Amino acid sequence: MANLMRPAIYGAYHHITVMGKENQPHDTAYDVTGSLCENNDKFAIDRLLPKLEPGDIMVIHDTGAHGHAMGFNYNGKLRSAELLLREDGSVVQIRRAETVDDYFATLDFEGLTDFKI
């Protein structure tokens, strides 16, 4: 939800790949959710995917140019890094993950004596 609002807002469909399991049967239904405790923080509902194991890496495809622009720091959640998968199979980081310093960068704490970060 904080990184990709489209599914939450209007049920946008995004292809999901489980890396290394592309050729396995897609016979298990999952809700693919984010890390926020909200009922609309879901990337997919009842999506048929290969059987998942802890540590599997999932790729959400075709997120488009608006993922970051529509994102926000809901409940203080920092936004994730963004990666671009090129046609030749290489991956490039195109946006670094936010840090706590980024989160507080626009606040001026001068003159506050009892506040510590």
C-alpha cells in the first residue's frame, strides 16, 4: 500500500513471479500482502502461485511510473528501494531505500530542548 497503491485503490492486476519457480505448477492460492496492518495492503487476492517456502523471492511486475509517486509514509513506513529489470536480464537499482534521516529531513529541530531522535 505504501509502495504500490494501485491494487488497493482500484484493484489493479500485476503479474507476480516467484523467482526460480517460474515453471512449477501455479496451483496454490495466496493473498500477497504488504507489511502494513491494513485490510487493503494487498498486491493480489487468491492468486494462484507455485507453493511458497520461507525465503522465496517474489517479483511484482509492471508497477509503472506511478508506484513511488503514489506512495507515502503511512504509519512511518519508509519507502523501499526500486529496481529495474532490463530486457537483457540485468537489474539496476534506480531509487535507494528511504532512511530515517530522509523521513525527518524537512523538520527543523533547532530550539527544541527536550526532543531527541
